[in-house]
Amino acid sequence: MISSILFAVQSTVPNTYTSWGLSEFLYITGACLLCLLIIPRVVWYPHVGPKMPLPFPSVFNNPSVATFLAAMAAGHILGVGAVLGLTNLGIL
């Protein structure tokens, strides 16, 4: 049996989901590119293993596949955090 208090609480909780569109895509893409520019320069061994065939190897520090995957993972974490934070603030 559901208490009526739960219905009162549920109606006061704001709707925090977002509909993913072009602006959210751009925020996550920008975060991924930023991480791809920074992370290969701060990883201890960015060139160990097979190289990632990127279009501008000197700009991205010619990272290995593992470094590229780490940069993309960090970029998605930062991008999704930024999108959710900006959505909660009402900016997006």
C-alpha cells in the first residue's frame, strides 16, 4: 500500500531529465576534444602500444589506442557531468 505522503513528495521533486539534442552533443564533443588535447600530454606512457590513426598526430601528441580510449572516457564523464549540471541550473 502506498502512503499519501509519497504522492506529496513526488509532486514537489523537479523534473531533472534532459532531452538529448544538438547542444548536449556539442558539450560532450567539446569535452572529449579538450580531454584528447590534454590527457596524452599528462599520461606517463602515452606512446606504448599501437598508435591511434588521428588526422593531426602532432596536435594530439600521437597517442596510443589505450591513451585515446582513456581520453574519450574522461571526456564523456566530464561532458555528461557538465550537461547534467547545466540542466539542473536551468541553462540548458
